[in-house]
Amino acid sequence: MGRKSTRQEIRLSDEDRARLDEIMCHPRSPQKHVWRARIILELGSGCGLVATMRRTGMSKPTVWRWWDRFLAEGVDGLLRDATRPPGKKPIPEDRVKAAIALAMSPPPEHARHWTVRALARRLGMAVSTMHGILRDNGLRPHQVKTFKVSRDPRFEIKVRDVVGLYVDPPDHAVVLSVDEKTQIQALGRTQEPLPMKSGHAETRTLDYRRNGTTCLLAALDVATGKVVGQAVARHRSEEFLAFLDHVAEDIAPETPVHVILDNVSSHKSAEVREWLKDRPDWTFHFTPTSASWMNAVEGFFSKLSRQRLKDAVFDSLDECIAAIEGYIAHHNANDARPFRWSRKPEDLVGTWNRGHQKLQEMASNE
């Protein structure tokens, strides 16, 4: 005969049995509460330790644990998990501060930036601990972002001028965003790419052939989002004016035309100024220096690069030009939308002022 348990027998009251039955039958009861209730019901029905283990499929320590918990706390004890001490001690605050200060300090002379391993080695920490500190404090020593604060003294005036054309264009006028995308390379591969298949991405040779370079002149109509584009070999004032003549062919005579463009020299040459004298209906509006991101057509160039040019294979320059023209035609037929500017001039000017103040503070501290 098996040895009888020395634990106190469980005698269930009608109330306890009703509560346990409710836990067992309720569709939203957590599974762990269900099998705990079943253990107590089996024990309360006169089953011993071995029989309860066999009927519930639970181990001896598990049955003992909930047997003792019920005797000590009743049914409520079955619905509570025991609190456990944390698995790891919290990192001392002085150690965290030291890690943050080191991560924000200049890197060693032999490296461009701190690595997690180098920081952990310097402070005698585990790599995982250092990684957690950097993550919790939003520090990424390996990442570098770029910025450029415009030094244009007429920044605010130009911002309000350009933004005004976007958000409140003159009546019965055409507003065009014009720019060049230069150095578009027609890159071919020395061998045929291998196509994508299940479990294997498309693969290409590492080396390539240069099949020529082109420049795209583009004008985006802010009101419709449609683009007029022309591929040229060079981007001098001569090509720029020829492109404007091409754009003017689709604009009714005597229609006011406002052109937003950046400060590249081909937009401000003597030839361009002479061209404007003969066309009083055309007005140029220049974005601030180092702020060509205000030119709406830059967004179209970005989409063109991501969706059609990046990683593309062109066996000839003509093939590349045809791909660009095809993308423009598809854009005008399917994706053209009126351009919407969302940022207020006051916000842009405020950001610009803060940038200058920060640069001045850094210069004064050197």
C-alpha cells in the first residue's frame, strides 16, 4: 500500500464546490485556473495524491503546491500567481550615467564611432546590458543623420513666397515646380541576372557596364501633379531654356506662369534673364539657398529613383531614357495628384532660427 499523505485532507463546502465548478465551466476562465480547480475538486472528492495526479495529468509538486495553497487561502488563492523576485538586479544608476556619458563622448582615435562591444569592454559590462542601456535612452552611436541650415539672408522672405504659391496660388495662373535630376546612369550587368524563385532572391553580378549618362529636366504642375520631362545630355542654360520653350507649348498665351526653382547657375545666367525679358508673363521664384527640398518636383524625383531607377538594368542609354519616359507617362495617367503643402512658414522659419542658434552656441563653446 502507498504511504498516505500527511497533508490535511481537503473538505469542500457547498460554496467552494460551486465556485470551483463555475471556474471549470466558464468559457473565459484561463486554462491555468481550470486545471487548478480540477485538482482541488479531485482532492475534495476523496481522491488521493496518486489518483489526482493520474486524473489531472499533473506532477506531484504541482498537486502539492495547489493543495497547500487552497488550504492556506481557499479558492481565491487558486486565482493568484505567486510573486517572484526579479530575475536580474537593476543596474546601478551611476553605471547607467557612466554608460550614457561614454556613448556620447568622442570615439577612440582608431574608430569613427563607438560600438556596443567597445563600450561594454571599456566599462566592464555585458554586451546585452550595454545594448539595453543604449536602447532605453534612445542612443545610436553608429547612426549619423545629415542636416543643412540655410545661410540665405532672405530665407524667411523666400519661404513665404514659395509656400504662398503652394497654398494660395494666384487666380488663373500656372504654378510649375522645375528642376534637373542629373547624373542618371544607364548601368548594365556583365552577365544576365538570375530570376527570383521561391526561397531565393533575384541575383546579379557585382560588376557592371556604364552605358552612358543622362539628365532629366522636369516641370511639375502644382495644380494637377502632372509632370513634363525631357532627357538631355547636358544641363546648361541652353538646354534649360529649350525645355521651358517645350513646356510653354502646352500653356495658353498670356497665361501668368510662376516657376519655382533652385539656385543653380543655369537658372540665373544672362541668357535666362534675357529670355525672361521677352516673356513678361513668366516669373521665377527661387527657393532659399540649401533648401531645394522646398521644390515640389523633388518628391517626384525621389519616387522615380525608388520605383524605376534603383537597381534597374539598362543595356543602353536609349533603354534608360525610354524607361524614364514610360514612368512619366504612367505617373501622369495614374498617379498625378494636386500637390499639397502641409508645413506653415512660421514653423519652417522657427526651425531655421533654432538651427542658427544651436550652431552659434557650439561655435562659442569651442
